[in-house]
Amino acid sequence: MPLKLPKIIGHRGTCAYAPENTLESIHTAADMGIEWVELDVKLTKDEVAVIFHDDDLDRTTNGHGPIAQMTYEDLRQLECGSWFAESFAGLKIPTLEEAVEVIIERGMGFNMEIKPCPGREKDTAEVALDLLSQIWDDHDRLLISSFQHVSLETAMDMAGDWSRGLILPKEWPENWAELAQYLEVSTININASEITREQVEAIMDMEKQILAYTVNDPDQARILQGLGVDGFFSDAPDVLQESIFMVH
């Protein structure tokens, strides 16, 4: 059965309105009526899967240094909200398990981006997928995506029936089509600022769904829809939802 995605997916939750990759960001998306959220997964030093984007802690926490060198207990001593606004001071970096529990509780779909620290592409995928297999049953509302083909290859081996998405950087690798076919992905996720009609048509010829990141401007979304883009990752998904008539 083809993966049924909404037109809009909340990027890192709803990171225009709440600190990215936090439980509050998920709840905010759900409160807006957003059907799916995308979150980033990394591993701590002691191999706990947590929701976090950067390799380093500095931008979004009161800690410093690489997250791969921190244990889960180290992370629990930090807060990840006040960088965004003082009203969010004291928020903690959630584990993947905590985030999934909220997503299930709120009845949402989940795009889990495996975003490993360098050298942990396989390990991150293995830990995250093993955990997810124990608590997530709704495979029709799940997408496993990554820039890293090793992570997607691991997903293909461990959970072949789960939908996968290949994320392409601004400059596409020459072998992107071969990778997409080999990894048997359902979606190809592309940078919204660099999309051309030729690229969209090439993906359409492969019969893959096209998701664009990150789109916050309704006018840009309309143009991309006209090219054939199927859906959008958005920091402010309510803006797109209110401004564009989205057909599911």
C-alpha cells in the first residue's frame, strides 16, 4: 500500500512556535491540527536515542560540546528551552521513547529522521529502529528518513516493510537515483530553495513521492505544488494550512 502522507508535516515539531525537537513542539503541532511531525534522532555516548538535531549542544542548550560524548544522565542536567524564549526555560531533551509516546497519545503520524553523529550511522539506526519496533504499530503513519544511505540500508534490513525517505542535500549526488532505487524509498526529500522542474520530473518518473524542506511561505508552497511537489516540511505549518487549500 502506498504511503499516505499529509501535505504538511511539522518540521522538528513546530519550531517556529516552540523549541525544536521538544515535547512542547509536538504538542503545539497537535493543538494546531497538524497530522504529522518530523523529529531528529541521535545517540548519546551510552546509546540512548534522543531527539536532537545538531552534533553539538551549544546552539539549543546550556551545555557545550558534542552530544556523542555525553551520557543520557549528562543531558538530563541540561535545559533546551531558554535559547528560544524564557517562557520555555527548563525544558529537557526528550528521549525517542518519550517523544513517540506523545505522538501516539496525540494520534499523529511520525517522520523519524535518523540524524547520526559522524561514524554512528548504523548504530543510531539500529537503536532507534529497535526501540520503535517495540512501541509503534501504525506502519501506515510512519516514515524513516535520512541523508545517510547507511542508516537507510540498516532500516531496510531491520524493518523492510516500513516506508523510507532519502533526503538529498542542496547539491544532489550524481548517484541519487541509483541510491533511491537500491534503498527502495517511498519518498525523496529535497531542499525547497534549489528545486527545478527537471528535478521534480525526474523523481516523478521514478514514481516516488516528493517532499520539500523547509517551506514557510505559502506563495513558495503554491509554486512547488504547481511543479508537482507532494508535501512540505514547515516550521510554521499552520501558516501553510490556513493559506492553501490542501487536498488529502
